[in-house]
Amino acid sequence: MAIVGAFDLHRAQNTGEWVDTETGELTRFRIGGTRADLAVFLDQFPADADVTFAFEGCTGWRYVAEEVQAHGFEALMAEPADTAMLKSRKKRAKTDRADATHLRMLALDDAIPESWIPPGFVTDTRVLARLYRSLGTTRKTWMQRVHAQLFQQGAPAVNLTATDRLERLAAVDVSPAGRILIDEAIGMVEYCDQRIVVVGDHLRELGRTLPGPVALQQLWGVGSLLSPIIWAELGDTRRFGSSRQAVRFTGLDITVHDSDNHRRPGVLARQGSPVLRWALVEAAQHASKPASPDHDYYQQARQRLGASRAGLSVARKIARRSHHILKNLGDDAWQPIT
């Protein structure tokens, strides 16, 4: 008995279909969008059956992949953009059933553009990495609101990273509403500062214990905080044919002229994880230090291109080196903490 099926994932319900390749019988279904609903659905298939289910790598993929694999079946996660490119010319309205049918047919033809399904502890590290970055972005947003309010009311600028920022802000002459905004914004900044320390400690602990992040710390500028972020977001680099593909995955590669959308050449692709790009650029900032092995390269690039583009060039170098380090480690790079 060989079963090939597909899910189209949504929060309220999952639409899908599966076909018995021996009899040709096609079955369509709709189930709830929870792990429990999926487990009940998968229980109908014998444990020794050859069952494969495909789904796109959108929000909700984690519990679907984990539950399908927990039942002993094969899970295929499709890359959404590449999957959409494989669709024929649109002749009818796009529906959940049509998307499930498209995935199921690709799975039957062994043509799924697969994405890597990371282990659970890698996905958890990604959660912490993105939370850390989100807290930093939120903190910056509230600080910008304070600066904007001070400028709007003609007050002098205040260094919000100084230790005496509260005393300086208290002496500023602003309207009552402006005072409320500043006080609340500073409260949010202080809260984010506290949570950033807590989440950062969790990431540093992973960076000191997991083999993959530990290996990445041989790179200049990649410490116990950035190494688990790069490791989790870059993933198993054995799926890349070359380090150039790894750089392309990060979105740090340079685009070329495209006659389809007339995009200006020479800009960053910005595809993939923004948290990964941030971590690589943060690590590249250390190349400006004289002790860095990339210091001479950085200085030469800075004279020709400027500091920002020179930093991006070093970030691409770090991405290539990370690719080789994780690839050479093999399975050891993806061993969980015991």
C-alpha cells in the first residue's frame, strides 16, 4: 500500500487529498488546523504503509512535519516560491483544493522543490534568534519615537543610551502628552533591555554547548551569541552545491538586470532570513578591527566602495566559511544537547 498526499495549511482548517497509487483511488479531505486533528487523521493509515505527505513551508509547517514523521511516514516540505513557479498558466480561480492537488501531483512525479526540515531543537533555536532580533527592533522603534517627539517639540536631542538619560529627559520642556509618550516609551525600552538580556543568555548557552555553533566560533567576529543564530538560520549546508549557493540563500548576493521587472542592478537580493543577514553583518562589523584576519581586505574594499559595502563583502565571506565548516562537520553539526 503506497499513499501519496498533500496538505494546504491554514489556521482554521487543512485542506488536502491523497491517492492510493496501487488502486488509483483519490480521497479528498478537510481537517482541523491542530496537531490533535492531524494525529486522528493519520491514525487511519497502517503503521507499515508507505505514506508520503507534502506541504508548503508556510506558517504551521512544524507541527505537520513533526506529526507525519512521528507516525513513521515521509514528510516533504515544499519551498513556496519554487512551488508557485511550477504551476501552469492560471485558468481558474486559486483555491485550497487546487493548491493541494498541485502539491500532490508534484509529489507523485518526485518533483517537489524540497526545503530542509530542521530538527525540533534547531527550530527552537530559530524561535529564540528571531525573538532576540524582534526585541532589538522594538527597542529601536521606541527610541526613535522619543527622538521624533523631542524634535517635534523643538527640544534638544538626548542620548538615550547614556546612563543619565532619565535625568536629561526629565529636564526637557515638552507638552503633557509628549511627557506621557516619552515616559511610556522609555519604560518599553527598559523592558526590552531586560528581555534582551534573558533571551541572549539562552542563546549564549546554546552557543557554548551545541557542536555546530561551537565550531562556528573559530570565525572572527562570531561569538557565542551570533554562532547559534547563524547555525540555526543557515541550516544543513550539505544541501547547497557550493558556497555561492549558501550566499544566495542568505540574500546577501547582488542582483543583476532583469528584463521582467527592470530592477536596478547592484542591489541586495534580500531573500531568505533577515535574521541571518543581520547576524552575518553584525559579525562582519568586527573586520574593521586591526586584529581581524580580514582587516586588510576590509580596508581595501572600504576605500573603493565605502564602509557599508565593505562590511557586506566580509559578511559574504563569513557565510561561505560557515558553509564549509558546517558541511565538513556533517551529522556532528546537528547533534542535540544530551
